[in-house]
Amino acid sequence: MTVGLVAAAALVASCVQATTGLGFALLLTPVLFAVLPPEPAIVTITISGAALNVLVLLAEGRRPRVAWGEVGPILVWAVPGGVCGLLILRGLSKPTLQIIVGVSVIVAALVRVGSGAAPISAGSPRGRRVLGFATGALTLSTGVNGPPAALWLSRRGLGASELRDSLSAMFLGTAAIAALTLAPVLHRSDFRPGLLAAALGGTVLGHALGSRAFAQLEGRRFDIVLLVVILAAGVASVVSGAANA
């Protein structure tokens, strides 16, 4: 039952992200934190998320459009942020992390609701540094790193394809940073190859469905459904963490 739950969660999460550019960690992290200790949960999210972003960038028969001027500085500053995030991961209990993940998901959804009319701006180098550090820290501590970056990029005036590809490139970069940062502690984690295989299988199928939806679906209706799912995932994570505290 656990394997099926992980596969189904990965399918839904990857479908949402392949459609919108965001949502994989938001939806999959609460499920994995409910069935795994924090470290193997983060490892599973990192590997399956990297696979999804490779599919988005390289397996859709098109040339990716990445805003490297935005993505590059974010990734540079995500490196020290990732080290900070690992210390947070090692220092907090699983219920505490579940609550943090849930609150992060809820806040991210509410921020996205209010960001639709945000003015387009060029951004600032300092803002990119702060965002990069926060992105690295969130990657290693909760696995939820997309909402701040999505909000930032949406205010840079990127089109849908460029926003989606830029997020995928950033997520792929942060996955590499997370892998390097986690390498020294992997031998101590309770790694579950079967659950990773289930997550990868769901990810591949979810991408196939989501990439088709991205090419066809537009409008506010899908965005409302997405926000409802994200809020539900956040509430579920908070409730689970509070119950186990």
C-alpha cells in the first residue's frame, strides 16, 4: 500500500509540475514525510525531481528556453544555503519538519493567489542572492523550494514556456547541490530503493500526462484547481506533523 501511495503521489505531483512548472515537491513532500524518515524522504524527492526536470528540458522534442540570467545567480547562492538547510534537517524532529513543510505549502499557495497582478520588474542582484540562499536552505530542510522562485520569475515578465523551463533548470541545479550536500550522510539514512522506484515510475507517467496538458490547457480554472490541491497537501502535512508531535 505504501508503494502504491508513493507512486500515485509522484504521478499527481509530476503531472502538476509538468503542466505548470511548479508543484512536484509541494505535493510529494508531505506524502514522503508521512511514510519515511526525513533524510530518505529528501533523497527520494531529490532523485525523482531531478528525473522529472530532465524529462521537461530534454524529452519533449523542443529547444528549452531558460532565463540563465535569473537562474545562474540563484544556483550560485543556493550552495551555501544548502549547507544551512542540511543543518536544519539534522537538527529538527520529523513532526516539526512535517509542520514546517505544511505551513510552507499553505503560505506558498496564498502568496500565489495574491501575486497574479504583481508588477513586472527587473529585480536586483541582492534579491537574487537572498532568493538563492533561501532556495538552497529550503531544498535540504523541507524539499519545498519552488514557490519563492516561481513568484520571483513570474515578476520578471517571462512567458509560460520560459518560466516553466527556467524553473526546471533551477530545480535540476538545486537537486545536484542537494545530492552533493547529502552525500556524507547517505550511509546513515534508511534508504528505500523500492519506494524510489515507485516514485520514479509515477514521475515518468505524470510527466507524459502533464506535458500534454501544458500544451492544451490555459486559463484560470486549472490554476484554481492547482491551488486547492496545494492547500490540501499543506493542511494534511500540518495535521500529520501535529498528530505525531
